[in-house]
Amino acid sequence: MKIRIGYELIFDCPQPTPMILALKVHASRAADLVVPDLMATDPPTPSSNYFDSYGNQCTRILAPQGTLRLSTDAIIHDSGLADPVNPAAKQTPVEQLPDEALLFLLGSRYCETDPLLDTAWQLCRQNANGWSRVQAICDYVHNHIEFGYHHASNTRTAWEVLQERKGVCRDYAHLAITLCRCMNIPARYCTGYLGDIGIPPPYGVMDFAAWFEAYLDGQWYIFDPRNNMPRIGRILIARGRDAADVAISTAFGPSNLKCFKVHTDEVLERCPIAASR
């Protein structure tokens, strides 16, 4: 399967403004790109790329004064398979976790574990550990929160999500991540493309999506409390402790996002027409 992905962002900056952008497909999927996700800038703007401490591909620019348009239009090869499911996956004891997983047990800016410890144990103590415990957390979060783009807030934490019972996909992920960490399950925040492939209409407005990965039985598994079902065509851009680590744009000065569009669609292959005799 091939999937067409891309975005269009238009910023208005009253003065030259340094920016960090996390918009490139993650290095783990870069080899799948059929048409690369090169970032076009209008007006032409110099840029440089680097890998951050989480292995995400980031871009540095100095946005010029005035309007700046950023865009890409790429094609990526995908297996066409839904997210893997492994109900037999067990929870790894903390003392056996690899060093690199320990960071994802700790509280972070949007995932404050301390105020949610008691809630997590009350909710999950009856569930067997491992996959079933993480899935129980996803079920709870999925049923607890009212989804709506008008509920979006860039400052809402997991504790506030629990209290307000509303949010967008990042809020679902933050609450589920926090509950997992409270139960000694490493969990990390993910963002990327996720279209409606395999899902019946009606379709909503396309956006970047948020989900998380939990470390079970020696590997990381995808969980998506917003949709709460395996999905097709999930394309990772970045991972981190929470949304603060994977912001699509970070401006070091005044800027106004005037336009934000995302597309991700299956590329339908044309069947060859047999030559007539």
C-alpha cells in the first residue's frame, strides 16, 4: 500500500523568528518513503536538520518577517496491516527494564504522575498486568473523555483531563500514559499521520494524530485510547515523554499560525488495461 502524506502551515511573524520544526517522518520509517518529505518554504528560507535526544528528525529555520508557508507532499510505502495486538504480552518488572525505558516511567510536563497514583491503582488493581492492564487503561480513558476540537488546549495536563473529562487526541494519550507510568509500565508519547483508511465515513477534518507506546515483554507496542482500535496507515513523526517533546513547531519569538492543513490518503493503484487484439 502507498499513502500520500503532507501538510501546509502558514505563519505570520512580525520579526525574524527562530523556529524548531518536528515535521519529518521518523527515521524508523524514512526507508519507506517513495517520494521524500522534503519541506518547501515560501519565500525560500535556509534550513538545517538534526536529530534530537529522542531520535526525532528536527529542522531549524529562521522564519523571515512576514508570511512564511511550509509544505510537503510525500508518498510512503506501508504494509497495509493494522496495529499489532498481543494480549499475551506481559509487564516487565522495573528491575528488568532496559535503561532507556526508565525515563518513560517518570512524570513529565503534561503527565504528572504524583496526583494520579491513587486513581491509577484504584482503576487498575483488579486487572491482570501486561497487555490487559494497558488495554483497561485505554478503555477507561476512551470512555471517560468527550472528544472535540473545540476542547483543544495547549496547557491541559493529564490531571486536568481527568477532572474536565474533555479533550483531543493528545489529552487521551497524556492521561493514558500517566496511568501506565503510575502502574510501573513505561509509556511514551507519539505523534504522526493517521488517516481514515479502513474506516467507514463520515470522515472528520484531517490533523496530526497522537497515540502512545507501552513497553511490554521486551518491546514497544502501539496503543490509541482516542480511537481504541487497531488502525491502518499509522505513520510516526516523533516520540517523547509527552507533547512538549514533539511539538510540530516551536517558535522563539512572536508568530501566528494562520493556516494548518494535513493530508494522508491511500494512493489507489490503477489497474493496467489489457491491450485489445
